[in-house]
Amino acid sequence: MDEFTFGGERRPTADWLTDPEDRDFDEVWVFENPAGVSTERWFHGAGCRRWLTVRRDTSLDRVVEVR
């Protein structure tokens, strides 16, 4: 078991997303991955078993803030 499990990113809905049936697939698998700070959700499964919100700078691969 991994200590942390990735739960997804918080990002605005893409303007090219038109078909509601494809929303889940597109949100999870098709995105631009812009450089800069992103907000992600992580689950601490091997510890406190709580969800964390992490702000991470993707261009530096550094955690900026944990909530």
C-alpha cells in the first residue's frame, strides 16, 4: 500500500469540453498540464486516513502549501 494516493487536480473545466458524456474521461485523462501552481487532492491511506489539499508548483515540482 502506498502512503499517499492521488485524488485528482482542481482545475477549471476546459473550454473545449462540449459533450457531458465525455466530461469524466476528459477531466481525468486529457488536460494541458500548464506550468505553475496547481491544487491537488491526496489521501493519506497509510496514516491518518484523511484527505489533504496540496498546492504544488509543477514547474519546480515543489509543494507550496498543504491544507
